[in-house]
Amino acid sequence: MNDPRKKKNPTLGVAVLIVVVVLLVIATILYNAITEKREYERDNGVDTTAPAASAAAAAVNAAKGASQ
């Protein structure tokens, strides 16, 4: 009646479950990191364009100095 050869192997189901759980954990960590970063920047008034502008200005000044 009950043929033991027809028993399903649960390994694939367990593997899929583990992969899904790991992906959910990674997604949660990334979401929390981005949320905390935005909250920190909002609370502290961090200007994200200032470092880029100062780096560009320094590069231009370095190029001017090298050409002279």
C-alpha cells in the first residue's frame, strides 16, 4: 500500500526556506540602514553636496598648480 520509494525528499523545500529567510534578513538590514542614514542626515543637517564640491574644487586647484 505505502510504497517507500514514493516518499518525497524535503531537502529542496528546506533549502528554499533557508534562502528566503536569509534574503529577508539581508533586506531588513539594508532597509534599516538606509532609514537610519536618512534620519541621521535629517536630524543633523548633513549636506551631501558639500564634500563633492570641495573635492572637485581641490581637483581643479591641483590641476591648475600642476599646469603652471
